[in-house]
Amino acid sequence: MGELDKTKLIQNTSNSPNTWKKSISVYFDKRIAVIFLLGFSSGLPLALTLGTLSIWLSRSGIDKTTIGLFSAVSLPYVFKFVWAPLIDQIKIPFLTNRLGRRRGWVVFTQIGLILTIALMGGIDPITNPGLLAIIALAVAFCSASQDIVIDAYRVEVLEENKLGAGAASVVFGYRVGMLASGAGALYLADSVNWGLVYLIMASLIFVGLITILFSPEPLTPIIKKTNSAIDWLKEAIIAPFFDFIKRPGWIVILLFVIFYKFGDSLVGVMTNPFLVETGFTNSEIANVAKIYGFAATMIGFAAGGIMIAKLGILNSLWVCGFLQLVSNLLFILQASVGHDTAILAVVLGFENLAGGMGTAAFVAYLSSLCNVSYTATQYALLSALMAAGRTFLSVPSGWFADILGWVPFFILTTGAAVPGLLLLGWISYRKSKEFK
């Protein structure tokens, strides 16, 4: 059989109705439904410690400086790779023996989430902001730990040919969970007090808890044992890091990773307090910022992928960098006109679209930096550096907003996007010299 005939055979087979039917049928595997429901439990806590929490604090009259400081409670999501190996090794008394390694840890983290989320709702942010921050940090820690275990469970419980469907299912479930604790919580807050809102959100974790109790434990857990903490440190951090710093201009690259989304992160933390002060109701914020904004972000992801294929990664980073800069300027328009949902839809639609495109291009760039010998570890470290930079740099955002006022603050955030573009210029220049 000639090469042309082989190609036709492959094409005909891949496009046959039976092949498509078989591909779609993987979504009818009950384990895929399990992964979706676990993804829901995984995405639910995030907004409760970030966006939804910032609106609650704003409605309670907490100053913007304090709200900015609260963004630091998301640090466990940044550094979860540090204790991920411990979850592979440590057994939970009673739960591990009864449920297995993975299911035992999922149940343990979800019980922690139910308790801490419910406890958050019982704290008065005005009289006990410090205690609320500590409990929110505990929620983030339990949530980050749950993410680790659910990712491991997903990989181990599915055959290789179903991992793609599993990945799509967990991401979709995660986004639905974020909508529930974002838009859903805001709709509830218009009718009931915040304590009850958080209690209802805590009860939604039972979706994942009941699901995992009636789901199978992976038959052959993939556990990678290490001889010591030092061995793990060498393999997970030191070796990939030293490999990375061998490349020319590595310091500038790391600075770019930190600062590319600096302006975007400053605006992100203060968007909800700004909307509250501008007079938007919880339902209006839910409709425009959460649901409409979510759709715009998804479109941005898709558009970013197409743009990368057409323009390349660096050119896409330039386009997205300028779009993100312009999106910050649009908030000045919103601050000038005040309460106007039509303008809000334009501002947040553009901001989320640009943010989605920028994230797609940035993730592609981070992936391109990785040595194939250390792909997973280098990507994890670069992602952690990016997230840590965004978290730490956004902490003073509330202080800037308090001191400057909204219009000067948004001008500042626009200027904060410039260092990332200057660093991108240096990287592009070095790249052009390499081609020559």
C-alpha cells in the first residue's frame, strides 16, 4: 500500500462515524461525571477567598487598603507544589485505611473546606478582620490541597485515552464551581445575609464529598517515592532552576514573568470594591462581571490561541500587552460616567477578553521556556513565580486606591503595564539577534 493510500485510510478512519461516536462516548463514562463534580468542588472555594470576599468586605465598609491586603490569602494556591509530595506519602488516620490514599485525602480536605467556609460566614469582618483573614487562609490551604489530590485522582482513575475528556471535564466543573461561588453567591447576598451565603456555599462542597464516597479508589496509585526531603528538593527545584539560569538573559526573563501582568493584577483586586463604590448592586455585578465576563474570558482564550498560531508567541504578547493596557484605561471611562451597566458591559467585556487573550499567550510563552528534560517542574516553578508576583505586587493596590482616588489609580495601573512591555522589548531584541 502506497503512502497516499495510507494517508487516505488514516483520514477516512479518523473521520468515520464510528470513530466520532467512540470519541464522544467517553463522556458517558460515569468516571467523567465524577471528575466534573469533583472539579465543581475544586472551583467553588476560589471566589470565596477572593472576588466574593472582596465584595463582602466592601459592603461591610472595610477600607480598600485592608481589602488589598486580603489578596495575600491566596498564597497557598501559589505554593501548593511545595507540599504536594507530602500528600503522596502521608496517610490520614482512619480515612486512608477505609477509603484509600486518594479518596481519603479528598474527604479530609473537603471536610476541612466545609468547616472553614462555614466558619468564615460566622465572623464579623468589621470587628474581627484579622481572624477572618486567618480562616480565609485556611480555606485557601484546604482548597489548594484538594486541587492536588483531585488532579492526582483524575490521572490515576482514567485510562490514557480518556485523560483528555477528564481534563476537559474537570476544567468545566471548575468553572461552574467558580460561577456558583461568584455569581451565585452574589445573587444570594441580595436576599440573605453574608453568613448564610457562606453557609450555603459550604454545603455545596457536599456535592464533591458525596461523589467521592460513591466513587472507586484508583487500583494502582502512581506514587513516586523519594529517599529524602533533600532528594526531592534537588529533583523538584534545584536541578530545574540551575538548568534554567544557564540560558542568556534569564534574569530579565524572570522579571518579565513577574511584571507582564502587573497592571492587570492591580486592577483585578480592586475591580469589585470599585463597582461597589460606584453603586452597582450584587445582582448587576453577578450578571455583568461574573457571567458576561466569564463568557468574554473564554472567547479571549480561544482568540488568543488562534492569534498565537497566526502571529507567533512574542508578537501575540505584544498585542495582548497593549490590549491589557487599554483595558485599564477604560476603567477611567467607567469612573467618569458612574453607574451605567451598558458602559460596564463594554469595559468588563474588553477587560476580560484582553485578559483571556493575554493569559493564553503568556501560558504559551511559559511553556516555550521549559527544557523538555524538566518540563513539568520548570513550568510549575515559572507558574508559581508568575502567581507569586501577581499576589505580592497586588497587595498594595488598595492603599494606592485609598490615597489616589479611582481615576488616578487607574492611570497608575495603566503605567504599571509599561515595565512588562519594556522587558518584552528587550526579550524581542535578543530573540531577533539570535535569528540573525
